[in-house]
Amino acid sequence: MMREPVSLSIAELVPHGGTMCLLDRVVEADAESLRAELEIRADSLFFDGTAVGAWVGIEYMAQAVAALGGWHARRQGAAPKVGFLLGSRRYSANQATFALGQRLVVEVRREFLADNGMGQYDCRIECDGAVLASATLTIFEPVDVAGFLKGQTHE
């Protein structure tokens, strides 16, 4: 499937606001995958004066998954939905930090999305063609977020 360029801003695609929005832009997407970018700057959240710990990569991945969901929602005329990162399998980082000035590419590909909102995504972070981190994320997008947070479930 051919990805198409995305002209929407990251703020239009993810429910994260202000400094909690860690991605700079979404470059392209299709029905199953998305490519986003960010640059590590001195004002990046989690920047410790020298770098951002590679452990933050899991949140970069989760926000790219959220952006894919937001892209789908916007194409249907809806607002992005809130989702929850339930966990990851095999998060592997090939370096301890992401350095100041490094331009990261975050790639996510949906493996499956069940009718109940449970999904699994294959994710990776690259820089200059080298894979810096990878993981499989499990995400939950409940139909009724308020009810879910109150412990109510709806089939």
C-alpha cells in the first residue's frame, strides 16, 4: 500500500497538548502505517542537558500510534480519540540516549486492531537509516473513554 503525505499538524492528530506532544510532524500515512519525525532539541521534554534517554522512545512510538489513529479519525471527520498504552514487548534500544540535534524517524505499523479497541503495533525509531530502537506495543482505544475510566465496560 502506498503511503500518502500528511498535511495535518501533529496537534490535529494526537490528543496530547503543549510540551506533552513529543513528535514534531507526521510525514506520511496509509491504512496500516505511519511515519513521524522529531528532532532532539534543548527544549525537548526529558532533555537532561546532554540528551534524551532512549527509554523515552517508547512514548515516541506510542504517540506515533496515536497519530495513526488520529489520522484515521480525521479522514472520517471525527476528532482523535484517547488511547492507552497497555505495554510493550521486546523494547530494544541500540543506544542509551538520543543526542541533541538528532533527527529521529518513528515508524509504526498496525499488526491488528480488534473490534473492542485492542491493537498491536510494530514500531521502530531510526536515524540516518539505522534502527535505534524497536518494540511491539499493545494499545487500547475504548469506545467510551469516560466509562472505561470509571470502570464501566460496554460491549
